[in-house]
Amino acid sequence: MTKGGMESVEVFTTEGKGRGLKAQKEFLPGDVIFAEPAYAAVVFDSLTHVICHTCFKRQEKLHRCGQCKFAYYCDRTCQRAAWLNHKNECSAIKRHGKAPSENIRLAARIMWKIEREGSGLSEGCLVSIDELQNHVDSFGEEEKKDLRTDVENFLEFWPPHCQQFGMQFISHIFGVISCNGFTLSDQRGLQAVGVGIFPNLCQANHDCWPNCTVVFNNGNHEAVRSMFHTQMRIELRALSKVSPGDELTVSYVDFLNVSEERRKQLKKQYYFDCACEHCKKQVKDDLMLAVKAGESKPSADTVKEVVQYSKDTLEKINKARMEGLYHEVVKLCRDCLKKQEPVLGDTNIYLLRILSIASEVLSYLQMFEEAADYAKRMVDGYLKIYHPNNAQLGMAVMRAGVTHWHAGLIEAGHGLICKAYAILLITHGPSHPITKDLEVMRVQTEMELRMFQQNEFMYYKMREAALKNQKIQVMPEPSNENAPSLFHKKE
């Protein structure tokens, strides 16, 4: 079997859940079960000029398509690789006078591929586009209205000389995009930059405590003439030991929410009732709603009041972040923590949310010692809640490690960076840019830790001198977005 081939999985049908994927052989944590190129993919409307339309990497300088003046590429390699999928789009944009929205562009790319190859099974696909779920029958009034608008706009954009499709089939394609569009991220994996359709991935069912994770790999176009040349793809990776015959599951939503909230979100976005063990038995709900233990246990009314105050504060924080008022965000977080600390337990999700925002914004403002304290408490809570090999946990531990390193807390910083590296090796793999960055940090902090252990005084002297001579590395500006979710749902 070739690594990342589809021979190691099979499609099966289950009662109540429809189709799913099953392992054909044993996998260990970190193994790539399969890799799949996109059937079709597009860059988000807001980022079309800063993201390469082939590999979805963020680049400083991009080459623009001379014909349509809409598509951008890293270089000639990416431009040549895109031509098969861009050729029809290019002339359609010129004829139409402007590029339509990302949904229309994605639907058009799917239709052009069907025009070229037919709608049957494509090479390497376990199911055809015709067989993918569209859930159009479950759409509410607002969604049906959006669907009608999308279909009308598509028909305006679709060239008259191309193969014509019936209204029902066009609606099916938009339904597939709405329910199965997968979020594509930039090379650091921190920002959602596009949406793609991956038919094999669509077959993986949801579980709140899954045995697999999905990572988007932008590929390596620089190595075009070498064995390291790889195309853009998603990778389904094992998080725990998977035995032959086990169902392969992924999580469509972040676990950091009580089971009732996760189920509501899944019903609204994906039209099914989650019946996983963690939802049925409300596993870890008690941790996520924990209150301070001890003799003076807070009353139910006090807890309710503090939770409501936390929700209100989170709304104010979002508003202040949108306006870039980061000192105001810090003040709101400090005030909220004062109210939360005597009442909420260390794993309470409302406390953890405030700790996460406070540590991120304080790091950006270079108030590293206070940020490190909050980051440590956040990670301690996360470790009790998340699956030990969860990508979001790994990213949070990495952020906490970098914050401790900046604060001069080298022992704790190095420990957290090592912990994050161990998680991301499994969730992202050793060749992902973010894992490579972590490896560099791990080596650097290990060297600094040795120096610190040999002579603490000299370590701080050298650190002080280094910081005077070079501008301290500024942390990235806090993002107002959550980490990219697995599937892209049109808002």
C-alpha cells in the first residue's frame, strides 16, 4: 500500500448514521491514514490578492494572472499547476466582468470538473460527487433563500457554451458545499483562507472524542524537481491506536463546550443529533461547569450571576478586540477574573476563555510575566479537558511555552514547548511548518536552559544584553477569529 492511499480504508453504512469510514489495518498515533487532494477549492473573497490560488500559502509578493487580473500565484510553478482548473474560470470572469463570490466560484469549478471527467467516481475517490449528502431538504427558510440567490448568481456567471446542468443538480452542488465544504488554512495553520471539497473526507463521521484528526498540508511546490515535491492535500491522521474494523471519526466542532451546546451546534450546522458516548454520558460536563470546592461552596444563584457576567464580558471583549482596543480588553479580563476566581473552578470553560484571551492579548502587549501566569492556568485546565492528542490543545500549549520563554521563565517555557512539540508531531506531522518552527524553538530553549542551569546570573546578564541589542520579537496581533474549524459553514 502506498502511504496516504485509499486502500487502507473502506466505506460502510451504519444504522442511523448513513455512510462512514472504517480502517482496514492497524494505525498508531500520528500515522497518516490517507492523504487526499481537493476535488475543487477556492480562496475566500476577502483574501484573493494575498493568498496563492494554487497552494493557499500566504505570500508577500504574488504574481497576478495577466488575463483575468483576479487569480494570484506564488510563482510560475503554481500558475502552471492551476491552469487546468483556472482556464474556464479565467475566461468566464473576463466575460462576466468580475469574479463572483467564493460559493459560486467553487460550484463552477466543481461543474467544470464534471464537464471534463463526468460525475462518476474520480480517480482515488471512494464516492462520487452525485452521492455526497446535500441536506437541502433540511434547510430552513433563510438557507433556502440563500440557496436560490446562489443558484441565480451561478446561472448568470455560467458561460452559455459550457455544459448546461439542471436546477436540481445545481442546488445539490450548493447543498454539498454548504454541508461538506472543508476549511483550508494558510501554511501556519492559524488562519482560515479558503474552502475545498474533499469527497473521501466527507465520509468520516463525527465524534466529540474522535480517533482521527484532519490537517491541511499546503504541499511543497519549491521542490518541484525532487522527491519532496508534494501537492496541496488534506491528511487524515490517527490520534490514538486504531484497529482493523474500527470506524474512523473526526470532530466537526471544538470539544471545549458542554455536550448540550455541542449538540445544538452540530444540529444547526450539520443536521444530525450527536449520539457519541461523550454526549450521551455528558462526559467532562462537570469539569467544564466546575465551581470552587471547599467549605464555602458558592450558592447556585452566585454561580448563575457570575456565568452571566462572564457571558456579558465576553461580548464586550469581542467588541473591543474588533476595534483594536487591547488595553480595554485587558481591563475587562482582569475585572472578570476577579469575579470568577472565588466562584468558578479551575476547569470552568468561562474562566478558561477569559484566561486564554488575557494571555494572548497581554503577550501581544509584551506584558509577558502576567501573560505567562494566565497561560499556565489555561493550559492546566485544558489538559484536564481535551484529548491528550488534540491539535487545539497543542497550539495552546505552544502559545503558553512561547509566552513563558519571552517572560524569561526558561524552565517552564522549555517544558511547555517540548509538550506542544510532542502533540503536534502526532496531529500535524514532522514536516508541517508549525512543527518545524516548534523544533527550532525546542532546540533554542534547550540550549538556553543548559546555560541557565550552569550559571543563572550569567544567563540573565546575556539575556538582558541580547534584548537590548535586538528588538524583542513582537507576538502576532491577537486574532478576532477562532482557530479554523474543520468544515466551512457559510454564515
